Amino acid sequence: MRQKFFVRLALGGLCLALLLAALLNLGSSPRMTRLSELFRQEQSQPGVTDRAQPGIPPTVVDADRYGSGLRRTMNLLTSSTPEQQNTVKILFYGQSITRQVWWLELEDYLRQRFPNANLVVENRAIGGFDAPKLIRTAEHDLYSFYPDLMIFHVHGDEESYESIIANARQRTTTEILLVSDHITWMPEAGESSADRTRAYEWHNRRAMEWLPQLAQQYDCELVEIRQPWEQYLRSNGMTPSDLLADEDHLNGPGNALMANFITTHLEQMPIQPIAADPVQTYVVGSEVQWQQGRLELEFEGNRVDLIAADPGSIGSAASQSNFSFARVLIDGRPPSEANLYKITRPSDVFGVDQPAVMQVSASAALIPERWTAVITEINDTCDRFRFRVYGSETGFDGEGQNDRQFVSQSGRVVIEPQDWWIDDACQLFQIATPEGFQFHWRVEPLFSDVYVPPAIETASPPPTTTIAQGLPNQTHTLEIISPEGNPAPIAAIRVYRPPFRPEG
């Protein structure tokens, strides 16, 4: 689906600027300036009429608990100082609604409110990809990114939706902020439609019953916007289309309202300390000790990072100059033997902002390299084609066709027939993929067999090295061995233990 932000809007005049200030309450910030420009562009469209300033509805459900599902993220943000700049990774994920400008306003809000936090923010939403498709691409987009917070909104069936949440809670330590669906239609007199009524009631049940249960089950933050959205429309004599650019997507005021509702959940200070923080930091020298050039830690989790220290803090100048690297072992073996790699999302299909393949996997041990798939034959409707794959290290690795499972000669590439998106993109957008078209993906390590101290810059977070990510979520033993017998400049060891484990 194509985003359309600048369309005719049934709001005009000075009330728009007043509404913007009420929504954002940020004076003349860059965030306000950006949305003000949206309003100005929309006002210039024909057919705009004046309305009284719409009021923003109050929070309606458990406002005293807002932020309770974001305690770790909020603690990291609020405790950041110029001397201790905590890194906080935030992922926006979903489909086209999540790619609209409200996510940029949230990012701006967080950067302005927490200027000392080292924010790493990415939006990997894919337009047109509902939950059954997104569960396939999440293998590339979500789990390896390992965010501290995921802000998630997507349409689609409840089973696939829940599976994405369950996987995230089982494979990462991310906190999750779920956003319910906004109002696109209301059953007013003269607009009767059996299909729309069923959809309206389904979305209501999903927002008021199913999502709260899911949020409680997986300890997520829920931003329930459906009820206050409808309250906002009714109290101001508006129709759903007044906040929409088309039948589903938001216009400028709709984006502002969405940002406002979500921001209320991010404005709360931490409610209470986290009872069982899934991320534990062990300070070297107090909680874990070097002994004869060896550091050992038993931990439970699926990821371990090393936080660099200033070399001047670990001993004499002589010992600093002698240190070059340290060997790393997990359960007595180099991490490389655990096959800890990520496969990046395949690049886009020809002419369309969607991946050519939803998921690429492997049946054999991987190595770091760049892969290329070449379409060698394809029919006019793009539903029958052949292809070849080449690895930058592996070389030519086999030829296949889209209607059957492909396993490359080395086993380093596996593509299921249902994961191809070339034929769907052709049908949806009437853009044919040509013969000779190429798309790419990469295999990148999530481990390091050796620790080489990174350079430390002042006024920045201390560098962090991921030693292993993607381990089984169980007890492991980490060993760091200095060949010279000198302590490595490591300030702390950080361990990540996902809070949920698969049943059975």
C-alpha cells in the first residue's frame, strides 16, 4: 500500500494550529514545526471548512498503570546522564500504518526529552505486510536486532500476531508496546454495511478483549487507542474520514492524534523497580574477578556482551602495553562453533518497496558472505520463474524454481515456495520483474571468538562487543583468556536472558 499523507482535510483556519499545540504541547519544537507544515499543506486543499477546536479525550483505561510495561526502557532513558549515556534500541515494526509520520514524532519526542540517552531507532515496517507475512520477515528484522523496546502495530490474524509477540519474548529481552487499531468506520445511520459492521465489531473485540489478554500474558504495554479515538470523533462531530487520507491511512491530524495517544504511555516515570530484570550487568573487579589472566562467569541467557573499560583503569602502563587480545570460549568452545549468524532481509523486488523473498534460511553451517539471487527465466505473469544463487565465498550454489523448495548445494540457502513475493508484487502493482533481475542478502556473525579492546572516546557510551547472541536460553559458562596473562580492559559483562521460554 502507498502512503498518502497530504490530502483534503475537513479542518481549517487557526484551529489547526491550536489543535496541534494541544496534541503536542511542545511549543515551537522541530516536532511541532514538522506537523504544522503537514497542516498547512492540507489546509491548501479545496473544500476545507472551519470547525471549533476539537478537544483531546482523556486517557480512559488504567491510566495509573501507563508505562508499567516499559519499566526497563524508561529506567534506561531517565537514568541517562552526560557521564552515563545509556544505549536504548527502539524498533518500530508493522505495516504501512507504522511507517506513517507519527513514528518520527515519537522519535523526536524521545530525543528531546532524553538528550543524554544514546538512542538507536529503526523502522523496519513493510507496507502491505500483515501478521502472516510479517512473521516470516521478522526472522530477518526483529530477533537479530534485539531491541530494548518494540513499538508494534499490524493487522492480520490473531495466531500470527501472537506468534510474533511470543517469539520476541522468547528470543530477546525486548519490552513491547502494542498499539490497537484506529477507527476507520462507524455504524452511523444511512451507512449500513454488513461487512463493515462485522469488521468494526471484530476490531472492537480485538482492542477491548483480546489485546488486553495478550498484553497481560506476555507482559506488554498496551496503548488502546480505539475507544478514545471514537470518543474524540463523536465529541467533536467528526467522521472517521476527517482523520484519514484514504480508507485506512492517517492524514496529518490523524498522525498527530496517534502520536499523542502513544506519547502518554512514554511520559510516565518508572512506576517501580523491575523485580527480575532480564538484563544483568556484572562489574569486573567486584562481581567477577580476573585470576591469572582468566575471567570466568556462569550465566543464564542467550546473549552476552563485553563493555569496554579505559585501559588506564586496569593496571600499570606496562600491563596495558602488553595486552593485545583475549580468547573467548562459551561452554568450552569458541562461539563461532555455535553457528550464531544473522541473515539480513533480502532486498526489494523490482520496482516495489517490499522484499523479493520474505524469508531465507539455511540447513547447514553458515559463513560471513554476501549472497545474490539472479532470475534467469520468468513468464509474463511472474508466477513461474527460475533462479540461481551465488555466494561471495561459496560461489555458484545451485539453481531452482519458485514452485518448489530450494536447498542450495552447500545447504547455506533454503527458500520455501510460499516465501517468494515476486509473483504477488506483480499481481498487486502490475510491475513485472524482468529476466536478469538480481536481489541480495548478507550473512553476518553474531559472535566474536576474540576480544580486541575498542578505542574509547570521551562523552560517549563505552563501546560494547557482542561475544555471542542467539545461544540457547539456558545456563552457559563464559571464559575470557588473556594469552599474556594480563587483565583485558573490560569494565563489565552484560547478560541477556529472555523472560519467556517455549513450552515443552
